[in-house]
Amino acid sequence: MSGPAIFFFVVLATQALFTTGLMWIVARRFPARARIYRFVAPAAVPLFLFGVVSISFLSSYSELRAAAHADFNPKLLAPLLNIFLAYGVLWLIGVLLASAVIRWTRR
């Protein structure tokens, strides 16, 4: 497996643990709020990681651009779109997991 794939699966495991724990607590203590939290809770991990990755990518991009004395090229920002889409899929997986946790705790 490649390094980015391993990183994505580690992030997926982190997402699963965080979402499961938070949704279990919310569904037990505040069942009326569980439907709203189903969409909000899974967004925390992808948003945090997208922010960290974007900052590091843009700082390395600005260093490369300054070293090459090149103009701004939007095509070089394409990896951020791929990362954004991957974290969108991660959020969707979290929403599905949160829905399953809500069902498990109501039984």
C-alpha cells in the first residue's frame, strides 16, 4: 500500500472512533439532538485535517513559487481539490456510521 493510502486509512479509523464515541454519547444523553449531530459530528476530523494539509501545502507551494520566481498557476493547486474530495467521502462515511450508531443505541 502506498503512503497516502495508509494515511487515509489511519484517518478513516480516527474518523470512525471519534464519530462512534461522540454519537454514542449524544444518542444516549440527548436523543432529540442526535439527528442534527449525525451531520455535524463527522465533519470535525475532515475539516481539521483539510485545514492542516491545506496550510502545509500552501506554505510549500509558496516556497516553491518564490524559489522559481514563477507566476501563480492554478493548476498547481489541483491536489487540494483531490484532498477535498477525499475528505468529502470521509465525511459521508462518517454520516453513515453516525446513522448506524444512532440505530444501535435506540435498540
